[in-house]
Amino acid sequence: MARSEKTSSGSEAAPGSARVVVGLGANLGDPRATLAAAVEALRALAVPGTDFALSSFWRSAPVEAAGPDFRNAVAAFDTVLAPHALLDALQAIEQRFGRERPYRNAPRTLDLDVLLYGVRGSDGGLVRADDRLVLPHPRAHVRAFVLEPLAQVWPAGSLPGRGSVIALRDAVRAAGEQRLERLED
Ligand code: ADP
Ligand code: MG
């Protein structure tokens, strides 16, 4: 029998779906408005009635990238989309916001990354790599702008082969090399 009760962050996904964690970033145009609109677009990918966990919005200095400060957030939700279908959907949303890819790490109106796919409990889900999709996202474990919001939505979590979300967050905090500020909720 299908269960209809809400799931909580990091718990089992609804039957037939996977719990995923998506990273959002924007640093051109009106980044706050772009993030807010992108969150609504992500909600449309989630299984209705299940928990959609959203971090605070954060401001970060560009890492290996040019341009103004980024706004960042992380969302966790249940979806019936398979990994590549989810990536397709995220790239379609990026296109809707006018993203161009003139060169690697160029400033962008919106960047949506699949950070984790198929998380359960404290388990970070799928570990796999092909030409289009690497899971977990290959730089998630070293980026303060991922780890701080991730710790808000999934504090019990861990990244496969990397350690707990909290320990990884504490390590980037201790290193103190990435400027990051939590914005008002
Ligand atoms: P980045 O997000 O690394 O700054 P892009 O958004 O331009 O750069 O992504 C470049 C490519 O990374 C995409 O075309 C996509 O196929 C690939 N990619 C590999 N793994 C992932 C992932 N987990 N999430 C999003 N894109 C990924
Ligand atoms: Mg990306």
C-alpha cells in the first residue's frame, strides 16, 4: 500500500522515488530572485505531498570562477526522475533562466548540480560516473557553499568515501579559506 505521510529530510523516500540533493548557485542578474524562482521550478520535480527541504540562502565568493558573489542554496526532495532524467530537467531549468556556457566556470545566471542521488538515512546514495554525470558531485565535499547549506537540510548525512556532512563542514570552516555568509531567512 502506498504511504502518503510526509517524509523527513534524509529519511526514506516515498515508494518508487529517490531522495535527491540539488545545489543551486547564481551570480548574474538578480541572483536572489533567480534562486527563489529556481526553487519553485525544483518543487515541480518533487513528488507531491513529500518533504521538500530548503536551506537558507548563502552568499559566497566565486571559487575558480569570475564575477560577482554567488547566492547559493541546497534543496533535498523526493523525485521519480532517474539520475540522467533529473540532470536533463535541471539543465532545462538552467536554460529557462538564460544560462550560457561560453567557457568552463564562466559566470552564470543559474547553476543546478545533482549533489547526491538516492540518499537514505545517513547514506549518501549512488556512487557512479559517466560522461555526463558524476555522483556524488565531485567537488561537493570541499565547497563551503555546498557543505554549510547541506548541513542545514541533512545534518545526519554523509558523503560516500568522504565522511559526515558535519565533519566536512567543520573542516572547511576550520580552513577558513572560503568567504561565506548566511543571508537573512
Ligand atoms: P559546474 O557545475 O561544475 O560549475 P557546469 O554546470 O557547466 O559546471 O557543468 C558541466 C558539466 O558537468 C555538465 O554538462 C554535466 O554533464 C556535468 N556533470 C557531471 N556531474 C554532474 C553533477 N553531479 N551535477 C551536475 N552536472 C554534472
Ligand atoms: Mg553545474
